[in-house]
Amino acid sequence: MAQLLIVYHSRTGGSRRMAEAAFDAARAETDTILKRAEDTGPEDLLAADGYVFCAPENLAALSGQMKEFFDRCYYPVLGRLNGRPYAQMVCAGSDGENAARQCARIATGWRLKEVQPPLILCTHAQTPEAILAEKVIPEEELEACRELGQALGAGLAMGVF
């Protein structure tokens, strides 16, 4: 059975909730693993057949912990993931586009195949208090995360990618 790996980082809960929603839907379709970025290594990437990367946008970039995951794993798997499908989700305060571009550039270096445009959910957190507060993602936005997870899981299971 094909394996989907969902890697996430979350400081205030938004990205975690997004990743959990994708995981809940994907595991009905295929073998799915949900791991925090700090607990994920090259061996996890090599064992999986497809990926969802989910991170918050911090200061118009990927969160440091997610970037550290990519930094730590990049060279050990370089040239060994070619053609595998991926999707990404970003929990943003205002925009998220730069974080998504940064993730896409890394995925391009790994020669991964983007199977859908980035899913960016905006919390509109603009004050220090709102930025640092625990995030609540509306149910209709979590449904989009579930749809992404289900679609990627089903595509892997059917061999579409």
C-alpha cells in the first residue's frame, strides 16, 4: 500500500489543525503518517510515496522549524525522491505566498511533482496578541484541508501520480 507522509510545524495550533484534518481524511484512503517536522528525518521521506508539507508563515517565510526540517533532510535524500507527488498547506496571518514559494523551491530541488496548488489559509492575525494566540481554523477551511488529504491519499492508492 502506498504511504503518504504529512509533515507539519505549528507554534499556535493552526498548522497542526490543518495537518490533522488532512491526516484524518487521507488515512481512509491509504497508509498515512502524521509527523512533526522536528521528529521527521530522511528515512521518513524515503519510506513515503507522497507528501503533504504544512507550516505557518512567519515573517513572510516558512517557520524556522519547518525550514530546519528541510535543511536537515535536503541533501540526504537529494536525487532519491524524484517524481513523487506532494502538496502543501500554509497557515498565514496575512498572505502566505512567500512561504509557499519557498516550500515549492525546495520541492523543485528534490524533483517532487506538485499535484495541486498550495492551500493557504489566512487567519488575519495582525497584532502581536493575535499572532501569538492559539489559532482556531473555521470548519469550512478545515474541510479544504480534508479534501486535500483525501485527494492525495486516493491518488496515491490508485497510482494516479
